[in-house]
Amino acid sequence: MSIPGQLDPSPRLLLGPGPSDAHPRVLAAMATPLLGHLDPQFLAIMGETQDMLRRVFRTKNTLTFPVSGTGMAGMETCVVNLIEPGDRMVVCINGVFGQRMTDVAQRAGAAVTTIERPMGEVFDLNQVRDVLSKVRPKVLGIVHAETSTGAWQPIEGLGALCHEWDTLLLLDTVTSLGGVPVAIDEWGVDAVYSGTQKCLSCPPGLAPVSFSPRAVEAINRRKAKVQSWYLDMGMVQRYWGEERFYHHTAPISMIYALREALRLVLEEGLETRWARHQCNHRALKAGLSALGVGLATVEDHQLPQLNALRIPAGADDAKTRKHLLDEFGIEIGGALGDWKRKVWRVGLMGHNSRPNVVLLFLAALEQALLVQGVKQTPGAGVAAANRAYVA
């Protein structure tokens, strides 16, 4: 039996819904020699990572750390620790990841009530208020940045509303953290999870989470054991807390990577980083419009880092994505759910939110459309984007 050759994949520009390209400094950090997971030097690195993560989440929550697992491990961590069998939970569904949260909650034994909006739309506070007043749930779960649609959910006022009904607010920030404003303490969020592979420009493998004092109190009052041993905050918080009590072997190299990614975010500045994502989104949107391509998400709630493009007449979903990959090494995403074969998902996340990336993608997309017979004015997309940059 032959042995596979050394890894040498073709270069890719990852402009799908995630993962995005990791920053070169993050990849370099991962080559740092390993330490033991209880080595005093590594324990200090853990503390530095937690401190920077609090600053990026904009929270003072003590229980803030990266779960050893991808973003969905963060979702499950929050749900299984807050929910005991029979607890009432309301989940807002306007895309695939709201549906996924519902599934996780039901598996944890929650009595789930759902609020639904069409894909690409967002929820109104009054709609949420009506359901909270009737159900009076222990937890309300909502997605801040719906990766399946590019919808950007307003959160302001939602925490105060939840607290009126003694409800814990659970927020999905997998695609928003590091790309648009996230303010956990200001918004009154009780539990939040994210992922490293999107706007933090880090490989997938960790899920940053944070729990408010109210959430920690609810966890400590539990009567039933947490469904998951591995994700039980009663034990994990002892490792990430002052005790540093052994729970599991941490993914050392991924902690190195996240630490460097957070350094990059804070060096740039949160406000500057958010403005960069908005600037490149505006240029992309201008260029797409010149190519006859619109966005599927409702106008006032479009994420700058995850763009849902309506596939224009005459273009084929799979053929376009294959052309971009084969000819330019560019990966974009197809759609999920009801939008399948109707929408492309294009990410401009973290390190990939740059003018040269926007201009390259627009030129490549123009060619992919032209070869399918979709008429274009040569160079129109790139020219429109350039005008947006200099406006």
C-alpha cells in the first residue's frame, strides 16, 4: 500500500461563509512549540487569551473562554448548561442556524416555542415581546448574524426585554464577532457563543463563549446534571478559572492561534475593524449592482461580512462556483434551505475583507457570468467598486 504524498493543496481564496483565510501571523503562531496544558507558561497564555476575548466581546464576565470545539460546540455548551429537561425556551428562526439551535434545545429536553420570520428578514421587538409574555421562558435564543442568509439582527433593547420576564438571553455571534459591533454587557446578553474561523481569521477549532453572572447563577442552581460531561460548565470553569483544575487537554496550538488573532483585532481597533468591513461591503455591493447582481437579504439588515447574492437569470449556481474555483482558486458558498440554487453566499470576513479581494472577486465573477452568456459591460463591476472606494 502506497503512502500519500506530502500535503500540497492548491491555493484557495476562501470567500464562502466560512472558514475564511487565516491571517499569516495566526498561522505562524500555530507553529510555536507545544507546552503542557498545565504548564505555568501555558496557564498565563490562557489568561491573556481570556482577557483579550473579554475586550473583543466587550464584557467583564468572569466566565469567558474558548470552548475546545467549533462554533456549534459553543451553541451546545450554552444550551445544555442553561436548559434542564422541561425548561421552556423560545428560539427565533429566520434561517438554518435558528433551526439548529431549536434542535439542540429539544435534544437537551427543552419545551421549545419558535418565532419565525422569512429567510433574509429580522425580528421586531414587539413580536418577541408578545411571545415572551405568553410563554415566559427560561431562555430566549436568537442569532445575531444568520450565516445562511446574511441577515443582521438588531439586539439593542432585547436584553432589557428578556430581563422583564426573568428570561436569559442567549446570542449566536459566530459570524458577527470581529466583523460588526458586539456589546455583550451593554446589550444585557446572558450567554453568547462564537467561532474562530470567520471574522477572527483563525482556523476552525475553538468556540469563544461568555456567561453573565445571571447565567452562572442559573447554572449553579441546576437540579439535573448537564447533559454533556465534556461541556459541563460546572467542571470546565474550574479549568478556565483561578483553580486551573485539570478537565481536558486543551488544543494548545489553537489557543496560540486565537491569542494571536485577538491581538490582531485589538491592534487594529474594534471600531476601525468594523468600519473596514463596511467599506469593503459597500464597494462589493456597488460592483455587484453594476453586474446586475442584487442581494437577497432585506436592505437595512445586510451583514457586511456575509453577502447573500441573488443568482442572476442565465447563470447556473454550481457552474459559476466551479468556474471561480477552477480558474481563480476562489471558493464561494451555495445557499442552504429555501434559498438553495437561488443564492450565492460570499464572505468578506476578517483578513479577507480587503479592496484587492473585492476587486479580484468582481473581475472573476464577471468572467464566470460571461462564459455562461450573461451579458456584461466589460469591467463594469470593478469600475463601480473603485468609484465606491474613492467616493
